[in-house]
Amino acid sequence: MAQLKIRDLHELLRQAPRRRDLEQDGIRLVYDGTALHMSTAAAPDTVIARADTCGFTTEPWDVTAYRASITSTEVWLRILVSEHGDHLIDVSPFWASAPAAITFTAGGHTAAFPTIACPTAPAHRRP
């Protein structure tokens, strides 16, 4: 799990390329223990945006989410920023069942979306 300020996550996701500009559907989110990095499925080693994390830390993880999931999360965050911009939001992979999912949790609400890839999930839980 990565914890970021809601405002910082919103700013990171706003920088995601539009779906029609992607070679393949997919936004890659990589948490290294100190920051959340965003790239695309087509160019996973090219960091588009980065946001420092704060609060609780966990092991690193790597998830590729559908672009539509990122758009939905961005809309939800836009609403939260005005009231809770400096509060923390949890971003984490979740693989209790297949397929793995990416979850966003803030203010008692959770949004979960299926993932395209989650190489850090156990082998039997990977999409």
C-alpha cells in the first residue's frame, strides 16, 4: 500500500496520457516504498509522473491498470480534493481473488478496478 495526499495522487493521475494517445491500454503504477511512479504499458520504463508518498509504508508493488480505471479515479478524486486535499489516500494492489485489482481508499470509501497486470501478486492470483 502507498499512502499519498489526495491532492498529490490527483495531480499524478491528471498527467496520464489520454486513451487514444496510448499504443496499448494501460497505465502502470509502481510503488518503490517512497514514491508512486506512473508510466504506460507500452513504455514501462519511462516515468511520466511521480508523487512522493507519506504515512504508512509497505513492500514495493507494480500494477498496470486500465486507462478507464484511472479516469474514474481521477473524477472521484476531483470531488475529494476540494474538501480533503491534504488527507491521505491508500493506493494498493489487492489479490484476494483473481483477477488482481487496484484499490483506492479514502474517507471510508473504496474504489476497486481489475488490473491488466500485477507482477508482484502471487503467481496463482495474477491476471
